[in-house]
Amino acid sequence: MQKFNDILLTLDNSDHISRIEIYKNNALVGTIENKPGSQGSIKIYQHLWKLFDAISLDAAIEGLDLYSEHTEDAQKNPGKHPNIDRLLSVMENEEPLDLKIIKN
């Protein structure tokens, strides 16, 4: 299994993003700020948005794979990794999430 930090090196730069807003049924349900501790999630969610245009079931599967070793930790410790928890929720409920990329 490829490590999370190695995977991040293969994804597009996300320095131009201020935050990503996450919507479910047109209601804002979360925000990922581009700051230390969440910059990896910014890269992953940006990548998923570019590939799938939303967090669909297929996007969630891809995202969980990209989070690598952190996915297992999130499954064992609900609430510890909220950005992974969102993907797990999409897997369970099959209810997609929409994203809005807010640039600097």
C-alpha cells in the first residue's frame, strides 16, 4: 500500500485554494480550510472534484484509497478524521456530496 504522504506528491498543487465547501442537498454541511493539518484533504477533495465533479460513490471509493493508512485509522476511530468520515458516510448512504472550490 502506498503511503498517504507519497500519494499527496502525485496530486495537483492546491495552494490557490482558500477552502472547499461541502454541500448535501444544497445545504452546507462542512468546510475544509487550506491550513496545516488539512492541506492533504484539500488536495484529495480537489482531485476528486476534478475527476468526478462531486463526491459520488465512485469518488468516495477513490478518496478512501487515496487516504491510504488514514482510512483504516478513521474506521477504528470515528470522529478523528472528519474528512474521511464524510467519504465513509457517502459509502454507507450512497448520498452524494457537492463541492464548491473557493480560490484565494
